[in-house]
Amino acid sequence: MKVTNVRLSEKIIADTDKLAKKYELNRSEVIRQALTVYLQLVENVGTMLRPIAFQVKPAQIAYTRRGDVSILKIPTGHALVVGSTSSGAVGPKALDKVKVKGRVLGKFLARVALMDVVATGAFPLLLSVTLGVEKEPTGEEILQGIKNEAIILGLEPNQVLMENTEENFTTEQTGAGLTVVGFANEEELRIGKTRPGDALVAIGKPKVGEEVIPAEVKGEIADLRSVSWLSQKKFIHDIVTVGTFGIAYEARMMAYAVGRQLKLADKSGLDMEKSAGPATVVLVTLDPQKLEDLKALLPKPTAVVGEIL
């Protein structure tokens, strides 16, 4: 047996003496037993505190898809949500078909992937950027656009952003890809929440190519801040971004996902088949009685485009 001197606060000493008196033990015995129990807990703390997720086998993970988003549901009640997007021949390079600044390209790359993930109810944790251009100057310009968009969600770009650029060859056309990984509690996912009788509303107007920038200036298209606000409102059921396939296609997919029929509006004022490019339109479902609440929430063009039967 070795003697060890330990400094204890007056409160701990008082509590120790109280237990000693209650169980007819001396102070040293109470401290010895307390340390014995504590050491046993520490030895097993890894098992006790380790998230169940680390004990999950791949076969237990449920994989589902919604558009460009993959949802990995884990038996712990959590989910990983992965969204991705890409761009080619858009940028500041000589052979690009649509000429835009690198920052503009980066902004819309980030916006599309982040909107897809946030629309599910997940919170983005990681952005992985793969650029088919040199780091300086084009890559840095694109990355700055991505960072500016990430900041809208309160993300710290230096922590969440991974990047890879092309340093072996000179490029004359811009290529870029972005993958976003998000995390959510499964019960908070906004997937399959649509109900019979819900109104289907389009926020923003479908724009593509060179139409996008002027439309953004006019406030005519959906954006990341819009989706972030929508995701925080309980009266909004499902949120889906619209891209290349157009409003009608995504509307049918929303109804199909919950096993319901869709009645498209006869006069929505929108081209239902037109590509919405880089997610310039967002579809939401909600109780028709909440339409005025939706309009008050967002300073964007809104139109009822259908009803869930």
C-alpha cells in the first residue's frame, strides 16, 4: 500500500464525510472505493460512450436516392446526406461556352449542392471540390465563390472545404465538381412528409444558361438562403430543388415518393417543362391555408403549380 496526498475542495470533503458517516466508513475507505469505481468506468468509457454508429455494419445502412442526393440511414436514428453537382464549359476560360467569372461559377456550384442537402433537412459538414483547372488564378476564384456561399449557412470554409486542382496540364476549358456531405437526425429529414391535399408551390422562375445572372439580379430565382429559411418552418412539408428536368418532372416525383397522384395547375404562369438550370426553382408542399405565410416569408416569385391528391 502506498500513501498519496490529494488536495480536495471543502465541498468534496464534506460530501465524503457525509457518506462515511452514513455507511459507517472512514474517509479513506470512501475515497478508495470511489476511485475504484471511477477507474472501472474509465476503462470501459470507450464502450459506454462510443456512438452506436461505429458498431453498425454496412448491411444495416439503408440507402435511398432523391434526385442528385443520396441518403444513408443508420440504425442509430441518424442519416448521412450526400449531394453533388458538376459543371463543364462554364467559366472564364478561352473555350468555355458560357463566359462567367470564376467566383460566379463557384457560387452556383456551391448553391446547387448545398441547396440539395439543406432541402432534405440535413446540415452540411463537408464540401469536397474537384476542379479541372489550375489553382492560380482560376481555381482560387472558383473557391472564393464557393466559400462565400458556404458562409451563408454559418460554415467556416477553412474547416469544411477540401479542394483538388489540376496542376499537371494547362487547361483551356473549365470543369468543376462539388460534393457536399451533411448530417441529420432521421426524424427531422424532410423526405416523404407531403400529405394528401397539400398545395405544391414553385418558388422562383426556371432559368438556364445566360438567363441566370440577370434573373438573380432581379430576385427572380430561388437561392440558398431561401431554402435555409424554408427548412426551418414546420408548416413546410417537403422541399425539392428543380434543375435540368423541370418543374413538372420534379412535381411528379414528389407525388410518386409518397404514393399519391398529382394534379398540375392549368395556369401557373411558368414553363413547367423548362430546365431550371442551377436550381433556380424550389418546390415545396404545404397546407393550402399556409400559402399566405409562405409568401410573407420569402421575397421571391411564388406560384401554385399543383395539388397532391
